[in-house]
Amino acid sequence: MPGPLLVRNSLAIPEAELSWRFSRSSGPGGQGVNTTDSRVELSFDLQATEALPPPLKARALERLGSRMVDGVITITASEYRSQLRNREAARVRLSRLLEDAVAPPPAKRRSTKPSRRAVQRRLTAKKHRSDIKRLRRTDES
């Protein structure tokens, strides 16, 4: 598990740029719950990193602005009883978060208009439905 955090095939965050903190997790755990530090906090200083190229770094900073505190992203994992599994979960979450943040923006939508045949089909269907409803009515005038 130690080593660089792979974000994409061509993009990796060095282990030295990741900061780990461990604490006691809340919730069930039996006798070991009060003695093991299984809760994991993984921090990554996005603002100071040199691992991301400038355009990707700017895109990530813009997209993750609301999740950061002073340019640092923090991921917390405490769903497992084992510190190792929580470390793995935190790494996966950070990797996915960064992958989504540096992804290129979607292609612009090109506006189109319905074909003449599609418009005709729609109007014919509306007319047919209108006729059905008109024939159901009783004339009470």
C-alpha cells in the first residue's frame, strides 16, 4: 500500500505529499475499541503540490474549493475496525476525488432542432389524443 497515490495512469501523488493522522474511532469495536487508533485522516496540500501540472492543479483548486481548508483536502475514514482497511479506503477516496477534479470539462452541447417528420408525428399524436377525448365527452349544452 505505501508508495505513490495513483490518480490516473499518467498522474501520481508522491507518498511524501500525503499526511496521515490516526485517532480512536467511535462506534462498535469490542474490547479493542478503546486502545486502537483505527480512524484515519488523510490530508493532501493541493495548493502546495508540485505533482500536478499547472492546468490540472488550477482545475482541481477551482472544483474542490468548497472542500478545502487553507488549500488542504482532508479525507476521513472510520468505517472499518482495522486501521489498514481505513487507510486503503481513504487512499481510494482521495484518488477518486482528485480524478474527478482534474477530469476535462464535458464537451459543449450543440443545439439541434427536431426534424420536420418528428414535429409532424408529435402533432398528429396530439390531434389523435384530442379526438379521443372529444369523443368521450357528452354534449350537455
